[in-house]
Amino acid sequence: MYFALVGVIASALPMRHQQVKFYDLNGVNVISTESAELQFGSPLQVPTANLAQGMYIVKVQTSTTSFTQKIVIQ
């Protein structure tokens, strides 16, 4: 299973050196990944198969911007 980040970051593409972190609701970092350059229209996919069902906070940081988003893994 993968979580694909599409909408919000698509406006900031192309991006270089993006870092994506998933936090559980206790603030514990459960996934941390870095990626090379993305091209417009290419979603950033992060494997989530090892995550338990529940709510997580996703933080995406690039060289030019950052944002956070709540997600639910079902």
C-alpha cells in the first residue's frame, strides 16, 4: 500500500530534495523518507503497508516550501 501526495505539492513542482515524514498522534516519527527531483504530474509515493490503521500527520519539506496534512490509514 502506498500513500500518494498529489494535489498540494503539484503546484510546487518541480521540486528537488523533498523530505516526507509521518508522525503518529503521539508525535513519534514512524516514516521518514527523502526523494530526488519530482516532475509535474508525478505523485510522490510513500509506502505505508507497515503502518497500523489510524490517523497520522504528514510533513513534507522541500527546498522552497513545507506543509503538513492529517491523513487516515484504513
